[in-house]
Amino acid sequence: MKRVITLIAAMTLTVSAFAQQSLMGGQTAKSPEINPDGTVTFRIIAPKARQVQVTGDFIPPIQANTNGMRMDTPATIDMVEKNGVWEYTTPVLEPEFYSYVFKVDGVATLDPSNIYQYRDVATWTNFFIISREKGDKGDLYSVNKVAHGDMAKVWYDSPTLELSRRMTVYTPAGYYDKGNKTKYPVLYVLHGAGGDEDAWQNYGRAAMILDNLIAAGKVKPCIVVMPNGNPNTSAAPGEWSAGLYATSMSGGAGFPPAKAGIPESFGDIMGYVESHYRVLTGPANTAICGLSMGGGHSFNTSLLNPGKFGYIGLFSAAASVPSDVAQKAQFETRMKALFAAKPKLYYIAIGKTDFLYQSSAGLRQFLDDNGYPYEYRETDGGHIWRNWRIYLTEFAQKAFK
Amino acid sequence: MKRVITLIAAMTLTVSAFAQQSLMGGQTAKSPEINPDGTVTFRIIAPKARQVQVTGDFIPPIQANTNGMRMDTPATIDMVEKNGVWEYTTPVLEPEFYSYVFKVDGVATLDPSNIYQYRDVATWTNFFIISREKGDKGDLYSVNKVAHGDMAKVWYDSPTLELSRRMTVYTPAGYYDKGNKTKYPVLYVLHGAGGDEDAWQNYGRAAMILDNLIAAGKVKPCIVVMPNGNPNTSAAPGEWSAGLYATSMSGGAGFPPAKAGIPESFGDIMGYVESHYRVLTGPANTAICGLSMGGGHSFNTSLLNPGKFGYIGLFSAAASVPSDVAQKAQFETRMKALFAAKPKLYYIAIGKTDFLYQSSAGLRQFLDDNGYPYEYRETDGGHIWRNWRIYLTEFAQKAFK
């Protein structure tokens, strides 16, 4: 045993020699450093660089209008070099889950000192969390000392799409406890264009939000189902038989067209969930929400299934009143059926500078004109994860009550 | 509906404006490009850089001896610039799962054109796969058109370690099929120093290897359990309440010492698995293997539990004969008990240039001296994932038979 321990000690000391086939990239700069005064310092060792910048969602974006749609573009801040180390310290940041990336002489560079990074669509960024006190947003998006639900990548058959497909399923803490026969309500949470079944797990912080809110007694323990919203693909890039392709905002671009849409095939997802988990069914126990394209999917799935979902959440949703006369008539009929079934909650949320703001306002006008009840939440900012985490947090607390 | 489609189309066209809070980093260089002749071309757009290099596990490492131990260090290759695009084309590469990273003016830079990347210990690298025909290593490590098992991140209680802990569990395709009451054998697969419960899922390609071998009828459908091997932590960095700390080869460095070791607490893992899954028990249905430190854990766990594991696999294992006299006597007694229980397979595998080669040879000498049967597999190369994937592939095919 002693020799084993010695060997492991030797391994620890000589890290760089053999960790992962001798491929090393990490740096020892302290970055990001969250300072006691609430500012954050980024550092990167790059003595040969001529310009190093940082861009992140803590920097107000540059605002612009394109064809009448609000389109924000990223802002960058120059870092300052001293002895080969480039540095930038932010103003005091509010509690939040933040992401950023460096640009070294124009090349996007993930922080070599920060192992925490996620992919969203085709972009990787580092992240960090600012939390000052229990219950603030940073705390809510962190893994805390509470009971944790399990997260599974599950394969289900979609006869409608003629594909075996992957989805992410959160089961609340205790679900698999021996002898537990409790049935749980189900919350379907859908991602946006270009995303996949990993999106809500990563930048959405869904497991952390649910763990923390359930532990605090603010959300009823529930199963959270995060399917893949690109109906001509099986799974996230790299996780299905299409190989290691380049992805984009259009998700399944380059693959044969889908056999049907997500709303039309949603029964396959629900069928799998209801036959493989201990679920409470009926509108009082079934909620659906999504962001952007996934908001559109939630909108259309609820329209196709009046009375099925008691709680419907449209987050920065691609959901609007059709302008085509025939389509509008069908839409009106479906909306009438949907609201005749009296959903307990029709929740619309959007940021003030979201490029879909006007489209969302048109939908609200339609609801007002028809006397269909809904809850509306407007936040600062645009079409961003910061808002979608807020909306999930709020919607989950309103569901199943 | 038409307007929704128009909006989604607009979203697709204006990708860069709002994907993930306008943080963009991706490039459009084709990289890596797998050429028809079997070579691979890497590209990165970096017009301001003075030197760009690539390092990867397709490049033979620089070999060195440190204190009598073989310690390979990464080799780098200079890329060549033309019109601001740096490029390097490899020789013809054999089918394999490869990883690499760029160095731009000395700064480790993940390929901005390749979204496929994993973390191992504290290092992120990009990866790509070369496959020429069905059944080669590249194919075996790919997601193919076969039935897929589920992968779950599961939380279990370890009373011995006084922690709630996370592990990865693979259940074979069909496990959750309605009405399936089949019980399955269990393969425990342990990671190395600095790794965590994600390691075998990522660079280990465990799900792909198992999916493909089970589909080919070469491995008996089984449950694969990949626990976390750092006994003073709960989970991979960022996945438990310790926050977003800097990790290292010593895994849980900086946290209070563990209440016990992994071998001493292994019963908690097995107890959870046996009470939460449909498992076949007994040595004919129970296998354990691991790499490096996890090989040491497999070695010691089997010594503490003679007769429990019918299949024991030591991959580049930190497993050796103690030099201390009293410890050696205890070790001999335990080995005697272990082999008296006649394990069906005691498998030792190591690379010719592994820094643990001599230690492993000492263990083999001990087995030979005592007439304890084992299978031995020696491969080229050192303490690397390429070897561990080979060993898992072989060991899994020998288990439960």
C-alpha cells in the first residue's frame, strides 16, 4: 500500500508529464478572481500578444436595429498587460451566472485558467458565478448543499419522426429511493434554435434551479423533461450517428428534412415519459415551457393539444399571431379551444430589448382583444440566457399549484 | 404559423447577433478537415499571430526519464501561415479517437472551428475521430446507428464517506423498455488520479464502446457504473457544493481529508447499485476495472472483498507489491484469499513506455511466483487514454463469460 501511495504522490507531482496524453494547456494565472469588493479580475498569460480583449455578458452589448429588429452585438473591453499578464477588473457585478471569452490578437480564446466552460449552439464560453447571499440569483444557479435530483440522457423512439432520439430527464431527489411509489408532475422545458437537449442543463442551470427551489419548498417536486427540438436530428451534435459535424443556429441543417415538427411529434415524447416514469397526468400535473424556438414549440404544442397542459410558458418566444387570413382563422379556432379548456397559467415573458418584442406584443394584444387570461413578465435585456433562467425560476414556482 | 417560420428563418440568418448573449467565438475555417487520403488538416485564422503550433496525441511525445520513471512530455509542431490562416496537415493517421490543442503565440487555444472538446483533469482539448471501416477503433469509439444505452448522473449516499456522491451509470439499450424484467451483470469502471465520474464518459468513450460491442453481440448487455474516485469530494468539479474551484491531478486537494478510501467505501456504491437497478449478483456477474489510480482502487477493492468480483481489470494500474515487510505479509494473505476464490479473470494491461511499467512487472512477478493465474496485455505507448480504451474494449469482451 505504501508504494501505491508513493506512486500516486509521484503522479500528483508530475502532473504535466502524462495527464491526458501529455496535452497540456492550463495556466496558473488566477482567473477569474472574484474579489471581496464584488468586482472580478480576469487574467491571461500572453507575453507575445499585442492585444487581448475580454467579451462577456456582464458588459452591456452594442445595440443596433436591423430591418426593424433589435440586434445586439457583443462589446469587448481591452485588457492591460503587465509583465506578460493581461488583466481586466470589472465594476462591481450583481449576483448572476456570467459567461465570457478572451480575444487574443483577435482569436477567440477560452480562459486557460478556468476549466468551467459550456457550449451553446456553436460557441464555447467560460463561466463564473457571483453570489453574495443565500437566495440571490448566483446562489440559485449554484450547486448547493441540498438533495440533488438525477440527470439522465435517455433514448426514446419517435415513430412520428422515424428516429430514435435523445433527451435529458431530471428526476427529483428521492425519486429512486427504495420503496418510493410517489407519482410526480411533469414539466417539459424546450430549448431555442440551434440548441439541443444539453442547453437547459448547461446555460439554463435547470438542475440547480430545480434542486434549490424544491429544497426551499418553492417548487413541487417534479420530473423535468428537456427534449431535443431539432426534429430531423436524433441528439446533440456528436451524440448521434451523424458524426462530428459543424453545428449552427439552424440545428439540423444539412440533414434530410424532418418527417414532422416538434409540436406534431410531441406525443412521442409524452408517451415515453408517461410509460417510463411515475407521472401524474392531466392538465393540473402537466406543464410546458420553452425559450425562443422552444417557446414557439410550446405555443404550437399547446394549440394542438387543448386541455393537455395546465401551465404554458412562452419565454422570448417565437410565437405570434399569423398574418395570413386562412392561417389566422385556424389560429383563432385553436386559441378558442385552448382557452375554453381553461389553462391554469398562460405565461408570457420577454426582455425589453428582445428582437421578438413586437411579435410578442402582437400576441398579447390578441389575448387582450379576446379576453384570454395570461400573466405577463417583462425584464430588462434581450434574447439572453439571463432572462430565460429568470423565467424558468418564476414559471416553475407557479406550476402545479 | 407562417410568421413563426419567418421569424425562425430570420433567427437563423442573423445568428451572430444574439446566440448566447452575443458572445461569439466560433470561426469558419474548416478544422479539423479529415482528408480523403487519411491525413488531417488543422486551420486557425490568426492573422496577427507570430507563431502558431499544434500539439496532439497523434504526435509522438518527447521521451524522458525522471528519477528512473518514464515521463513523456508533449511535442508541438509549427503551423504555417498563408493569408492569415495557419495550417498543418498530418501524415496519414490510423483509425483512432484523437485529441489536440493549438498554441497561439504560446497561449493554449482550443480550435475555434471545432465544437468538440472535453476536459480531462484540468485540461481541455479538442478531439476528432478517424475511422476507415466498420469495426476499426475509430468506428468503435463513434456513436453509430445501433441501439443506445442511457447515461445518468446519479446521486447516492455514502455513509462510510459521510457524503452524498455522484456517479455515472450506463444502462444498456432496452433496460427501461416496458415490461423488461431482465437482470443484468454489473461492470464497475474507475477513473485515474485527478479524474472524476465524467472521465470514462468523455475520453474513455465508455458509452460508445459498450453500445457498439453489445450491438455486435461481443459484450453481454450490462450495467456500467462509473463512480467518483476522490473520496473527499462529492462529484466532478462544478457539480457539487464546493463551487467552481481549480482542480488538479490530486482531485480533492484543498478539501478536508476523506473519512475512508474508495476501496473501504466501495460497499456503499455496490449497495446503491444493487438496490436501485435490476442486477445479477455474485462473482460471475460482477466485474471491476480501472485505470491508473482507479486500477489501484480496483486492485485494493478486490483484495478487501475476495470472492466478490469474478473479473478484475488493472489498466496501467497504480498497483504493486508492498516493500514494507508487515504490509507485504498482509498483502500475501489477502492475495491468497483472493485467488482461493478463483476469480474467472485477473487482467493486467499496461503500455511499454508507461511510467508504472516496472511496478506492474513486479506485481506480475509476484503472481508468477505464487502460481496465481492472470492474463497480461502489453501495448505500445504510455499512460494514455488510447491504451485505456483498448483495455476497456478487451476487458468488457472477456467479462461475464
